[in-house]
Amino acid sequence: MRQSFGAVSVDDIAGAAGIKKGTFYHHFSSKTDLALAAYDHMWAEGKRALDAAFSPTIPAEKRLGVYAESCFKWQKELYEKEGKIYGCPLASAGSELGAQDERVREKLKEIFDGHCAYFESVLRDLPAFDGVSRPEINKRACEMFSYAMGILYQAKVANDPEVIQRDLLAGLNRFLIPLPFGREKEKAS
């Protein structure tokens, strides 16, 4: 999270971990293999938080608020600990490596699709989206995830967790207006 993928060497990683470079290569054949394992770990941790925020036991109209508060708390804790907002490290990696390494791109797409599925669950459970096609709901959910990543990026650039508190939920709630789905809803009927 603190540096770009390209700026960190295997020597840096081994030094930070307090191991020899050979030990690194005993466990990972490359820096990319370590990154992929780290992304899997981060996704497993992230899913726990997302499962809680998007639990079907929470009314659909409240899940986004729980999600936004969770994002804010996570970034604020990092800010208080390190004095910096890091945004989403997976989005940063995707931006840096998505066109350079197919394995990284595929892994991050899998994780991003997983995020979108959480937003889909909200839309599917709202009466306003009854009759809206699955592809349209998926498209809207992916737009919501992209918006959330954009807010985390803005908070990173501003180095201010309050950006998340101020803008994330308000913006996500705008996606809950079913327009322009009116015509799509008629086609589904």
C-alpha cells in the first residue's frame, strides 16, 4: 500500500520481512506470485467485512450505509496510524499492473466482480428494481463499485478520510434511483 508495485524490489520485500532473498524465492517464484497471494489474502479479509455490511439480515436500503461506514472506519484507522489514506490497494494495483500482467489483471477482475456482486444484492432486494433485467442490475452494480473506488481515490489524493464520510453514501444512494431503467423494466414485463 505504501509504494507502487514497480518501486518495490524483492530485496525490499525480504528486508521488510526480515528474511533472506533466498527464503523469499523458496516460497514465491516471483514478486508477482507474492502479489497474487497477497491479493487472495486481502480478498478473504475484505469478504468478511463485505459479508457483514451486505448481510441479507440487514434491510437492503441500509446496507450501503453499513458499507460506507465500514470503508470510512478502515481508512480512518489507517490514517490515524500512518498519517496517510491509501485508498484501495487493489485498485492501485489494477491501475498500475492491469495492462502489464495478465495473471494480475485476471485476479483483480475476479475480485472486482466479487465486489460488484455485493452491490447487485442490494439492487435485487429493492422493490424499485423489480423487473429490471440481470444485465442492467449488474451494470448498475459495477457503476456503484466504480464510484466507491473513485471516492477512495479522492480521499487518497486529499489525504482526508472525511471525503469518504461526506461523499460515499450520498453518491451511492443516487444509484438507487431506477432511472434510466424505465424502458428496460417495460421490456422485461
